Amino acid sequence: MGAILVARLPLNWKLSRLYGLLGLTPHKNKNHHRGLRAHLSRLAMNVYLNNKRLGINAELLRDLEGLSPKKAVYKLQLRIVRILKKAWQQQKQHLLAGGQ
């Protein structure tokens, strides 16, 4: 599920544009990519529910415990996009430095 996001998201964009593409900016128009948003929503919901069900207490979800499930999943979606963007930037720097 996450592979689709990595393959299709334009990670070279700024985070604000990525959020807009995915419809994660509140009070904006509804011109977002529904397919990518659906994948992101399912990924975030899977992570959230598996954490709740299995009691893993992942570091990614530590400060989301007191929030409603809807708000927690929304914040988790934002974090997932930031993590993907950061991983892409690190990979890009590694390749520019001559790494394989």
C-alpha cells in the first residue's frame, strides 16, 4: 500500500503542495487526487488500528493517544507524508554524494 504512494507522489514538491494534492489542507477547495488520498487514508488507518489492536505503542503514535480516532488518523497522514518526503530527500542526498 505504501509503495503506491512512493511511486506516485511527486516528492520533489514542497510539503504544502503535497498536502494540497492529497487534500490535507483544511478549508481549501476540493481539487485533490482522490486515489492517492484513499491510499494514504487506508495506510494511516491500518497503522492506527494495528497499533490499537496489538498495543505496540509505536513512537510514531505516542502523542496521538488522547485524540479522537478521526483526528489521530488525520495527524498520522500528515506524519506519513513528512516521513516519505524526508526519506526521499535523504535518498537524493545519498545519490548526489556518490552512494549507490
